[in-house]
Amino acid sequence: MNTWKPSLARSWFVVARSSQIGRKPHAVTLLDRPIVIARASSGELFALDDCCPHRHIPLSAGRMTEHGLQCAYHGWTFAADGRCVAIPGLPSGACQPLVRVGAASVAEYDGLVWVRLDGEAGTGAIASALPAFVRRPPAQAQRFVWHARWNARAIDALENFLDAQHTHFVHAGIVRSVRRRAAVDVTVARTGSALHVDYEGQQDQSGWLYRLFESRRELERAHFDASAAGTAQLEYRYRNGSALYFTLHFSPVSDAVTQVHGTLHIENRWAPRWAVRFLVWPLLRRVLQQDRALVEAQALNRQRCRRGEGISTELDLVRPALDAAWLSSGEAWTDSVRKVRVLL
Ligand code: FES
Ligand SMILES: [Fe+2]
């Protein structure tokens, strides 16, 4: 069991795809806390502690009834807010008012189920609670979804996704090449819980992904927001009016295991599904496999060598923001704009 930074309980995390949640309760673990997600016939989502307060049977072994989520052992039944609403066999049928199970907030957006562990946003929470960049890809954009489980820390996986400096080495040829570095102006802007990083000076790129699928860029921006601390996005806008949004959601099961959900949204461009699936997707998957191997090796070796956090330089652009969101030792950030010139 780990000690998670308390503010992470106020943060939204993706725990499942909407399509995984039917009438059968679905068990997940987020930040070491077992949660059951279930859907009522009305469509309402439940997110409750996966442990019946009577004899601690997993509620995910139960079933949904018209009254709520019913435990498989003696049938105690719980509403979406965690209240016990039925104890079968009691003559009155009434529950003791104090019997309840912990309830998390749950929201559904873009085919994904989001959970906030403190429950403070209520049930059926609205998507406007999610960071603006998550809601930016338009509904008519083409969308691809991907899921995996990595044996790595979420903070390291997030840093890997947002870090451009490893791409020359780990994804040589696919994303960038070591021999073709160019000076790039980077702006790191922090406002409230949100951070974005803009790159100027690499409108064209040398890698295969760019050559196959992209055109001259107008904007290249990386997004992070502590209110959904596991989620980050790379946004690319092109001169021809099209845009790509590549979003990864890292949700810690524990300090050692992270669930990863990814979406790719393609806006305003002719990109038949088969072309993306056969040309672009294999390259993206290759990139993700390379990243996964790296952060899994990093996790193993950190343990093997008994190391804490590493040494950073100003090239580790997003690390201070990630530390602030994830680590108790992280320094709180104030609103700021920082400009750096780097060779990418
Ligand atoms: S263990 Fe759940 S009702 Fe008894
Ligand atoms: Fe990478």
C-alpha cells in the first residue's frame, strides 16, 4: 500500500471504457482503492467501494437490481450514493441509517468512465468538471481507442509521454532522428491547475509518422492539468485546417501498475479508418511499445538500485508540474510562463 498525495483523491481518472460497463458490475482499482463500477437500468453509473460493509464480500460479485447494487452474499443493497437501501430478511426491510459504503464520483465522457475518489463532485457528475483540453476534440472527429496495462509508475509514464527529448533515441526514425536536431523555442505556461507546452520551429519533422500522416504544423502543444492528473494530450494543428489530438490517460492501480487508455481524435481531414488502422496505427503502437519497455525497465531498475527521483535539468520541462501534482515532495507551482530554447 502506498501513500498517495491526498490531492490525487480530488483528481479525475479514467478507469474503464463505457462499453465495458453493462449490467454486470465491473471491478477496478484506482490509487490502491478497489472500486466497483456498475450501471443501473436508467443508465446511471455507480462507483462504490468494492467491499460490502457486512462481511466484506466484493460488491463486484453482486448484481444490479431495480433498487441498487445487491451484494451476492446476503443481499444488502446499496444506492449510487452508497446508502444501504435494503437488508433482505429484516421484518421492516429498513436499513440502519448509518450503514453505507464509500461512494466515489463518476462521470462518463467520450466513451470513457471517469472516477474521482473523494466523491465530492457527486454522482452523475457532469463532463464540464474535466479539463478543457479533454473536451476540445469535436464530437464529429474520428476517434480511435486503445488500452493496456503497464508495470510502471503513472508519473513516469506521463513524463515519458510529454517528454520530447527521448524521441530521438527511443523512436529514432519514427518520430525524430538524432542527426537532424533543430533549435526549437519552447514555452511552458502554467495557469491554475493547467499546464501547456508550446513548440515553435519544427513545423516539419523528419520521422515516418510525420511523413505518412502529417503536414505543415501551425501549432504543437502538450497539455496537462492536475484536476485530471493522469491525463495528458499532444495537440497538433495544421495549416490545412485539420488537427490531431493524441490523449493518454494513466490511472494508477498501485505504485507499480498503471492502466493506460489512449484516444486519437482526427479532425477535419480525410482519413479513412482502414488507412489509419493499417498505416498509422501500427507505427503509433510501435511507439507505445517502445515507451512501455522503457518505463517498465525504469520501474524495475529504480527498485533494483533503490533510487528515489532522478536529477533533472531545464530540459525536463514538465517534471516540476508532474512532481507538484503527484509527489508530496513536489513544490507547489504558481502561475508562470517560461521560455527555453532547446535542440530537438
Ligand atoms: S456480505 Fe454483503 S450482505 Fe452479507
Ligand atoms: Fe515516447
